[in-house]
Amino acid sequence: MENLFSMGLFRKGYTLNRETLHTWTQVLLIFAVLYVFLASIGAMGAAFKLYGKAFATQLVDATSHPVLGLFVGILATTLVQSSSTTTSLVVGIVAGGGLDLITAIPIVMGANIGTSVTNTLVSMGHITRPTEFRRAIAGATVHDFFNVIAVAIVLPLELSFGLLQRLAAESAVLFQNVGGMKLANPLKAAVTPLVKALSDATGHQPTILLIVSLVLMFLALRKLVKLARGVVVSRAERFLDTYLFGAAWKSFVFGIVLTVLVQSSSISTSVAIPLIGAGLLTVAQIFPYTLGANIGTTVTALLAAMSTANIAAVTIAFVHLLFNISGILLIYPVEAVRRIPLRLADALASLASRRRWIAMTYIIILFYAVPALVITLWR
């Protein structure tokens, strides 16, 4: 009897140990796949920069009209895959007297739209699985639609009354000599070796690097979603709902904090796409998180700008911050207005899940074709 009892305990303990080992194996695998996923995004950004950084600089430098500046901001940011890079270019040109603030402000607004292309591209990694794809494309494009609507509301007001410019200029004077800081970026430091290795292996050829990065991203996304349905994330689902995405304000704050930590709204919004695709998060939960990411990406630039003590740099950084705050205040508090980007994202996702070419057409038209056409015709 004693032996049977002991054997039962042994079997129970063996089962528990095996489950624990399996859980920790999945945890380590999630981190490994997430690392590859983040490196693939970094490599994709590096490929786009090889394609268009010099061209983006020329675009910004040659901008002569506020409305043109909006489309230059969109195209330049989609080419370099970073609103921070576009904003830095603008700051440098403004500081050198090549742009006035009236023309520079719409470029920053356009950069807000352009930077959302990354998570929309990431959602394409789910394109072979219709149900996942519908959720992922909706979660990604709600950010696009919000940014477009915010620009459509705020830009005409700014061109008419110049409120953001005045507030930013006054704020810049107050904070010009306060000093700032340049935050360490451990995530960038972690993925840079793999990104560099991929770039070296492809001979710094942008097309090859882009293809490799997209293949890696597709494979990593597929594995992440599979793991997300496993025991590890299923147990974490309650944690995500209770502590991070359970309330709009929690999701918003988490978006700010994570974006400040990783110093990239493209990264912070993109890492949420697999969770949406797996059905662990809803579009409504992710919406305030993306708004927090919009704020978080300006905080990093603002701290860096204040460390330069350059009045133009600080002014542009404050414009970026004030634009995002004003967009949120004008759109999110009113339910009828708040639901517009959600409904547009859901409608696009519904169409794209049935006709997948629509999703790629949407990306090409919004982020590349329309800006390029406007810039070409204007000039």
C-alpha cells in the first residue's frame, strides 16, 4: 500500500516537473522567436533606408509648401521606416534655415501617418490564414485611420490659426535650457548584431535584404501565433486583460511606457499584431495602446531635443507631442468619433479577408502612390 502511494506521488511529481519543463521551454522559445521577429523588423527598416534615406533627405530639403509637406512626411517616413528619422531630418533643416516652421509642421504630421506602415506590413504576415488576417489587419489599420483622421482635423486648424506653432514655440523657450537626456536602447543593442549580420550576408543589397527580412518575419509570426495559442500565453491571457489591456487607460499608459522603453512606435505597435491575430487581444483593446505609442515616440524625441538646447529642435519636438495630444483629445473622448477609425478598420479587414489583394493595394495607395503622385504633380 505504501509503495503504491509513493508511486502515485512520484508519477504526480513527474507529471508536474514535465509540465513545468514544457512551460519554460515554451517561454524560452517565445523569447527566441520574438527576437527573430524584432530583428526582421529592424532588417526591413534597414532595407528601406538603403533604398531611400538619401532620397527622403532630398524630399524634405526641397519642400516648399505646407500641404506638400504633409505628403513628403508620409513618403519620407515610409521610405526610412522611422518617424524619428524624418523628424530629425526636419529639425536639422529647420535649424539650418532651409525650412520654416509653417512648412515643417505638416511634415511631422505626415511622419505620424507614415510610421504606421510598419505594423500594417507586419499584419500581412498573417495573409495565408484568413481569420487571423482579418483580426491582424484590423488591429494594424485602426492606427492608420486614427492618424489620418487626426491630420484631417488638426492640419486645417493649424494652417488657419497656428495654435500648435505658438504653443510649441512658447514651450520651447521655457524648456530650451532645461537639458534633456538620451535614453539607452537595449532592444536596439540586442537586435543590431543580427540585423548587421543579415545586412552583411546580403551584401547590403536592399532588395535581397528586404526579401530575407520579410521571409523571417513571416516565419516568426507564424510561430508566434502558434505559441500564443499554447499553454504559456493562454495562462498569460488573464494577466494581459487584468493588468495591461483590461481598461483603456491601462492600455494607453502601457503604450506610452513600452514605446519610451523601446524608442520606436513601429516596434511597440508591431509586437501587438501577433496577439491580435491569435485572438488574445481585440481591436478595441489595442486602440488606446496605439495612441499611447503615438505619445511615447514623441517623449523620446523631446528628451533628445532638449539635450541639444537648439530652439528649432525643441520646437519641432513639442509640435509633434502637442499634435498627438490634440488628436487624441479631439477624437477619443467622443464615442461617435472614436468609433470611426474602429469601423473603418473593421470594414477594410472584412474586405481584405475575402479579397487579399485589397490589403496590399491599400498599403501601396495610402503610403506610396498617393504621396508620390501629389509630390510629382505639385513639382
